[in-house]
Amino acid sequence: MTEGKDRAKFVIVKCPDCSSEQITFERATSAITCKICGSTLATPTGGRLKFKGQLVRSVEDAAQS
């Protein structure tokens, strides 16, 4: 692996409407919607997502704890 590069991660996002949590890729190319209520959690920006829901933590961080 290349050291020093900013690697994209899978992240856990909390829905602002129903508080359910969902895992998504932080550099997705399409809008992310809540699987429970359909609310938009994040929108693509050409790089990283712009989160409308609360970014809880990365999946890698959750796996290490």
C-alpha cells in the first residue's frame, strides 16, 4: 500500500429524521438515502460526499474498538 495517501473509507452515517444508522462509502458517486425513511443522508460533490446526516465514525475505527 502507498503510505501518505488519503484513503477513502466506509463510514457510518446517522439519519437526521429517524436516527437509523447506515454504512456508506465516503466517496460515493450517487446520493445516499436512508433505507428506513428515504431521507437524503449525503450528496456527491465530485470527491467526498457532503453529509446531511451525522457522520458517526468510520467503519475501520468501529472495527478496532
